[in-house]
Amino acid sequence: MADIRSPHAHRLSDLRAALAKQNLDGFIVPRADEHLGEYVPPSAERLKFLTGFTGSAGLAVVLMDRAAVFTDGRYVTQLALQTDASVWERRHIIDEPPPAWIAEHARPREKSGARIGYDPLLIGEEGLARYTEAGLDMVAVSENPLDQVWPERPAAPAAPAVPHGLQYAGKSALEKREEIATALRAAGQDAAVITDPASVNWLLNIRGGDVEFTPFALGFAVAKADAGVDLFMDPAKLSPETREWLGNGVTVAPRAALGPALGGMGGQVVRVDPAGSPVWFAQALRAAGAKVMAGTDPCSLPKACKNVVEQDGARAAHARDAVAVCRFLHFLHQQGPCGTETEMSAAARLLALRQEVEGFRGESFPAISGAGENGAIIHYRVSDESNRAIRPNEVYLIDSGAQYPDGTTDITRTVWTGPGPAPDDVRARVTRVLKGHIGIATLVFPQGVAGAHIDALARRALWQVGLDYDHGTGHGVGSFLSVHEGPVSISRAAKPVAIGAGMILSNEPGYYLPGAYGIRLENLLLVQRAELPGALKPFLRFETLTLAPFDRALIDAALLDPAERAWLDAYHARVLAEVGPKLPDATLEWLAGACAPLKE
Amino acid sequence: MADIRSPHAHRLSDLRAALAKQNLDGFIVPRADEHLGEYVPPSAERLKFLTGFTGSAGLAVVLMDRAAVFTDGRYVTQLALQTDASVWERRHIIDEPPPAWIAEHARPREKSGARIGYDPLLIGEEGLARYTEAGLDMVAVSENPLDQVWPERPAAPAAPAVPHGLQYAGKSALEKREEIATALRAAGQDAAVITDPASVNWLLNIRGGDVEFTPFALGFAVAKADAGVDLFMDPAKLSPETREWLGNGVTVAPRAALGPALGGMGGQVVRVDPAGSPVWFAQALRAAGAKVMAGTDPCSLPKACKNVVEQDGARAAHARDAVAVCRFLHFLHQQGPCGTETEMSAAARLLALRQEVEGFRGESFPAISGAGENGAIIHYRVSDESNRAIRPNEVYLIDSGAQYPDGTTDITRTVWTGPGPAPDDVRARVTRVLKGHIGIATLVFPQGVAGAHIDALARRALWQVGLDYDHGTGHGVGSFLSVHEGPVSISRAAKPVAIGAGMILSNEPGYYLPGAYGIRLENLLLVQRAELPGALKPFLRFETLTLAPFDRALIDAALLDPAERAWLDAYHARVLAEVGPKLPDATLEWLAGACAPLKE
């Protein structure tokens, strides 16, 4: 068997030679691209190119005599499989943060500390601060030395940017631009730099296809206090029709024009997001004599609060998606006891069923299809090596989602394959997860409450018996955009941003027994105003968007309160009523049983 | 009727003359003393002296041509009653913060802004920052101009400081000093300034009587990395016996020696709490050439986590206090239907009953005794003017507590006076408050959870029907110290400090219908490790310390879940078993009925 890892060792020595030429003693290679995004195009997969590691969270540090790759607990095994131990040390990014590791291992110069290079386009101001606060001499490179030794680097993606019609967007780009401009003027700012492509696409009502899973066109924008927007995006992506759609208030310039444009903003007050934007922007603006004001991306909150057209779109997308999901769950119900499917074949079947759904534009993330012990790996991604049969009488977890022009979906179901009954302890744990799910789904809460305040409601039933899960309870979801969208999440570590009407959040408590099975029960929720007679202040509630049954084989009805049972029965009745009529007869028959009221 | 307000107008003009002499255009008069504490001695009641206002939260701003008193929503009515509208404008401290008000109204000088004086002993570094950030030219005075025009200012209190024996403290002062010293050395600090008298008294195992309700001796300390402590306290307070108790590692110097002592700390690294300590300390240390490091009071967390002796003391104090409370509740049960008691007479009766309890050393705060609409005033303090009869067939709320050498108590009960039945809507609301109380009391949660994460559990049943309460759910409680103790509280605004084993927290959800009645149900909780078989990480639970029945006349059993009813029945059975044997026969008979299992 050929050693597939040797190319990476070669690349490392090439990089070190390039560092020496730039008078650097080290270099950090984050996983992020210049948008600091979750999914990056092949042209920005520097960490993978250098180390072989493909996890979604990681960073490499290259010193002249040693090198390390850092990732978190989710990817420890993958890191060991994908990287060459003779070249790369493997480190836990939380337990041993890269700044401390560099401070310990970088060789200082004779009369000064080591010079550690970084690409200011690939790290945010807050991220960089962790290195400088550790006392490191961080040197911004103007040309990325890794790119210099990457001759076969893929070209930047150039999928067309297309109009996102008003029937989906619900609000014209002009109106959005004027709202952002009003916010900028209120803050005494002349402009804001928008580096998140989801914000750029939301603001201008366009979509694209530059990366997997998230249907946006990569690009930057400068939103101005006069409601004009300068868009920096490869003009080849913009057809005359899209240019027309953008309108007169939007200028288009290639990516290469961005630097000179920032250079011309001297004297202006410009908002830059210190967490979400590469530090290059603040550095370039300051060098040009602009006044940089730290502030959140002005599109972040309005993008999260879906308008009524987007809300209706989300409902419609979920109703259509539910047909594929229910057909899939019926299929699983039939095949589970036979043991003929694998994690990969099941995920492929679900994808095939979704491809039959009107408007399907792709998955919203790589499906997590985990049988038995693989289900306990929270961010499991099945591969040829890990793929295994879904066996009879075990727990199977599938977390998947789809992109439709009217909405983005994300659903997790956990099923018992049968034919035998599920063990009582597994049913008890699934039921406790379900109690947490219902605790969030039924919550009514006043305006002002943030995600950190309600996370415990999803965990209480698990905590009561000493169990917990090591991930957040929920994340924001975009509208035909990223399946992970800020600024609100449901987690103890959530930002102090209030949950607002129109937001779409996931509700996904779980439980994972390593080596045995994983449980996760996930629906998407739409935040609505709650109409409560006599209430003296605004209250909010959740509308569940996702429509698919929870596997009753894994539910112990005796552990549910009457109110919890009532919620589940009503939810199942709604699933049957809304999805049933669109299903083939055999599937409908199965669904009717799956959605019947629980028996004690 | 004589105008009792005129003296204050005179004082204001005297103050303005003193300001002119110090070349100031304005001055702020906070309510705090030089410990920034909750209860202040008469010698520090500057706000009351100047304005007549006695609320526990407030601040006056004096400019040359106008003056204002600021307080929060709790004290709006009291502020209007106590201050002279012809002299003092009344402002809401949240809606119209003093820095903004000064910025708007202070008259600038010809070539510079107005000079606003402040006493650096009466405001913290974070508090001062709000003024400077508003662009104000804040001038620290070395002599408080208000004190200069207060000839009849009372002397500082000088109650004796006495040993707090090991049978109560549970840990020697030497051991505490060594632990603090270890923490200082670990942080690379030579010393910490301790300005909270509760911390000073906890650290040195002493108590005193300088202010009402909180049994500490006022004083400052400098804790050093070699475990020595310099105590700055009027030596007249310290008997030879107390000096002996303090031991050799503690030097004593008068308050006046504090400034010179800080002046001699040049070159040292000194921890100062930027929120809890007057800014004077950091200013004096910096001027002396010391390096000031911001950090929390090193005693704050260890003081909050009671040791096993203090925990046993708390249980014993609550068991004794419960005798007085149960006798009082029996008395109320008898007298309620007659309408013969008043808010003041009832509070006096409770106090008299507590005075019979072994070890009673005083109330831990002014009792809140509110009948009907007065119960809806969250921080109601009955006065001769407001006192009213407790009438038949209404809701009566009493929140009170006591100091014992082995523990501090704080309990609120809400009762229906009878003889008729309570209205269904009142019972429903009380029961929802009770559900919240039980939600906290029964919670099991992992180490790492903070108060902000669990506050919602106390509100959920109220939120469900559009109700809420406008205060936190719980606060820390000291051990024969302040009834309000940091650093942990249960509230959405709580600091991000994890709840830890040994902490004592109140659990006091409520509901208030203005003009009608108030509901609050409060017990104190002791945080314990939860022993959960198979748990993979440490979990915590609450042990309820307070022992007194909740009024069943206000509980709608049908609104309680089976688990909630089980908790209440078990709690009542425990109250009967633990308190009953110490009660007179008639009271025991009543308690048996009050603690019987609920009927549907």
C-alpha cells in the first residue's frame, strides 16, 4: 500500500523554505478561509493541503524544527488517521492552545523573540489577540508563504451568483440596504465592512454555489451610510441579469480591487466585526487613516429574524422535506430488522428521496449516519473506512438537512432497528432526551431571554440521573443559507443576544454512550410572538417546523408527564395530518401507526 | 405641620459654597460608604443627610444651578415623599443615568468642560468609568466637601470586634490566610486589598456590630503573599482578647494609617477588585508606584463555599429559627380571619418570637411585612405612614430573617388570612410560583452551571401564562454575615461564576399584581454534591435549609405534577418531623394539619 502521506512532508519542507525567505521563524495555518467561514472552497483548503487533515476545526503551527496540528475532542481520531505522526505532533486545541504551544517551543532569536507569521486574511482580530497576549511577536504576511509553495492550488470557485427572488426573500435588497444604512447613521458610521458571504448574499438578495452545502456566492461588501453597496466579487460570476437585479445602488468590482478600495476610505468611520472579520480589514483601514469601530455585522440580526415570506417559505420547505424524511423512516422501519442497509446506503437513500422533492438544491450539510457505536460520535461523517451495516436490534441516528430556495432544513431522528424491543435503559434515556426536546418546544418566555438562559430546560431530565450531552442544544438556521447561522444559539456559552421573533433555531438535545450508541432528537423551531391574554410585556414561543415522527419503539410513555404526552400526541397528529396526504398509500399506513397516540 | 425638608435645602447651598472653594462645578453623592456596602453606618449616610432620601439605592448630583436625586423603580414613590421637589429633581437611575444627565446639564467653563467632583472612597473603578466614558472631567477630591458642611456628622461606629469561634467558623484564620496567600502567589501578586468588611471578618474569624443587620466590624485589610494580614480598624474596637485571637500574623493599625500603608507598597503587585473596591485604592497604589492588577476579592469565593462546620451551623440555625417562624405562622392562622393585626404588629410579633430563640442576634434585614397591595411592593418597608391592618380574606406576604452565630436565615411566606377560601386565580398564581420554587429545589445540575443558566426554571410556569417577576430568583447568603452575599446569584444578570458545593442561595420566585397583592415563596438552599451512580462528571443538588409550611389555602393541588406534589408532601413531612417536637402542643397540632399531604 502506497504511503499517501508523504506529499505532506514534502510540502512542509517547502513551506519552511518559504518562511526562511520571509525572515519568519514560524507560521500558523488556520482552517478558515478569508471569510472565516464554516465551509471553505478547495482553493482555501490550506490545512488539508499541508497536513492531510480534513476536520472542520483545526489549525497547524509550523516552526522550523517542529510542527503540530491542533483540533478539538471531536476530531482526535480523525487527526491521528489523516496526519503523519513522524512530521506532525497532534495537540488538543482547548487543553493546549496554540499560542501557549508556540510560546513554549518557538526558538527565540539572539536579541528578540521568534517571528511568527500569520496571514491576516485568515484570522480575526479577537483570534489574533490570543497570540499577541501570549507575548508572541506576530508578523502579518502580505503574501501567504503556503500559497507560494502550492503550485497546483485550485482556482477560486466561480459559480454564478443568481437572483434570490422576492417570493423567497420577502424584502427587496433596496429596503434592506436602507435599513442597514439607517443603523450605520444612527451609530455615527460612514460604512461597514461585510465579510460574511451569508450577509452579503442576504443583503443583496443573491445566492450562489461557491462552496458545498451553503448556497452563497463568495464575496465581500462595503455597505455605506447612503445605502449604496460596493460588492467585491469576481465579475464573471455576475450575469447581466444578476447585475440588473443588483440595481444602481450596487457597484461591482473584482476581489483584487478590495485593498485599494479600503485604502481610499481614509477619514471615514468604518464598522468592522472584531470576531467575524479577518484582521486584515481593520489593519488596512487603519493604515489608510480610517477610524475603525468595532461592531457586529449589521446584517447579522436582521438576517436571523426571518420576515413573514421567509417564515412561510420555511414552513413550505419543511412540509416538502417531510415527505422525503417520512418515506425514509418508513423504509428504515422495513429494512431495519433485516440488516441489509449500511450507514452509507441509508444516507444515499435519504438523499435520493430528497432529490425527488420539488426545489431540492442539495444537502445543507454532510449527513451524519451513525449506527450503534458510530452514533455516539457527535460529528460522525461516514466514510468508506468507517461504513458499517445497520444491524437489527440497535440504535441508529441520522442527522441530515436540505437546501430549498424557500428554506433550509435540519432534522435528526434516532430509531430502533428492531425486530426485537429496545432495552428499557435505552428507552429511558431516549425518553429523557425527548423530555428535554419537549421542554424547549413548549417553552413560552419573555422578550429579552437569550439562549444561555434556556439551555438547562433541555437538559434537566438528563441531569436528574447524572447524564448530559457535550454540545449546545440549538443553533440558528439561515433561509436558503447556512444551516449554522448566528448570532443566537441555545447553549450555556451562547452570546448574550436575545432570542427574537422570526428566528429559526434548532432544538436538538441528545445523549451519547461512547462505544454503544448515540441519541439526538432534532426539530427546527420558528420563534413567534405569543399572544397571552393579560400579559404586561411581549412574550415569545416556538413553532415547530419539522414534521416527522419520533420512534415510539424508543419512548417509555410512563416517563412522560401528561403535558409531555399531550404535546407528543398532538405533534404526531399534526405530522400525520400535514404529511400523510402527500405520501404513497403504504407509507401513509405506516405513518398512521407511527403517529397514533401513545399507549401507556 | 413643620416643614421637615427645609434643612436639606440649607445643606445644599452649604455644599455648593464648599464646591466653589474646591474649584468644582458639580459633585456626586452616592449612597455607598467607603466599603461600597449595602448597609451603611449613620456616619456615612451622606445621601440621607443631603437630600432626606433613605432608599437603599440612590445617588445625588449637585450642580451649581440644579440638583437631582436618582433612584430605581422600587423607590420612586419614596423619593417623592422624602425629597423637596423645589430643590431636587427626581430621576430614574436606569432610564436617565447620572453621567448622561450631568453631560447634558453641567455648564462648561469658558475653555474647558465642567469639573465634576467625586469622593474616590465612595465609588468603584467600574462605576467611575461610566462618568469618564461619558466625556466628563471627573475630579477626585481629597476631602469630601459634603463632610465639610456636616458639622453634626455622627462619629464612625465603634462596636467591639469579637472572635468568631472555630465551632462556628470551622476553619482557623491562619488556614484561611494561608489559602489566600497561596492564591496570591499563584497569581504572581504580592498582596490584595480587601475592602469588603464581610471578607475581612471572614478571613480573620471576627464579627462585630458596626451596622444594622450584618454582624461585621467595619475595617480594611491588606492580605499578603506571606499569609500576613495588615488590618486597618479602630484599635478601640479590638479588646486584648480579640487581639490575641487575631494572632501574630495580623498587624492592627487605625483607619488613618491606611493611606500611608498603601503609599509604602511601591514596587509591589497588588490585587484590587475593580467592581467592589473604591477607586481610591487603585489610585493610591498607582501613585505609590505599585502595580495594580484587577482581580476579584480573593475571599469572595472561599467565603461563599461554606465548610462542613458552617453547613452544620446553617442547618442548626434554620432548625431553631423554624420554631419562631412556625409559631408565627400559627399565630397568623389564628389572627388572620379576625383582622386585628397590622403589618407592624405582625412583624413585631415575629421579632418577639425570634428573640426567644437561642442565639438570636438580630434581624438579618428589615422585615418586609406587606398586606394586600403593600405586598406587591417588592422592597416594601412598613412605616408608621404606610402601616395598615392585615384584613380578613386577603394575601399577606412576610419576608424576614435572623442572625445567629451559627448561621443567617432568610424566609418568605405568603398566606391567605381567611376565613373564606382564596380566589381561584390567586391560588393558581401562587401554585405557579410554587412550581418554580420546586423547579429550583429539585434541580440536579453539573458542576460549571451558573445562576444565569437556571433562573428560567423558576419562571417557566409563570411565563407559560404570560406572568413574570421583576427580581432575581436567588442570592447568596453569608454565614453569620450579610444576607446578600456574592459572587453567585440566580438571575439572568448573574455573574458567570459557577455554583459550587457549600454555597447557600435563596430560592425566591414571586409574582406581584400592583395594587392588589404580592406572592413570594422563599427558602434557603445549601449546594451539595449529588451522588449519582454512573455519572461521568460531578453533579450538584440543593438541600433545602428552611423549615416552614407553605400555606395550603393558596395551593391548587390539581396544578401540580405528581413529582411536584411528592416534593411538597415530603418537604412538609420533614418540617413536621424536625420542627414539630420543639413546638407547644397547640402549635404542633396546627402544624400537623398544615403539613398533612395535599388532597386533590
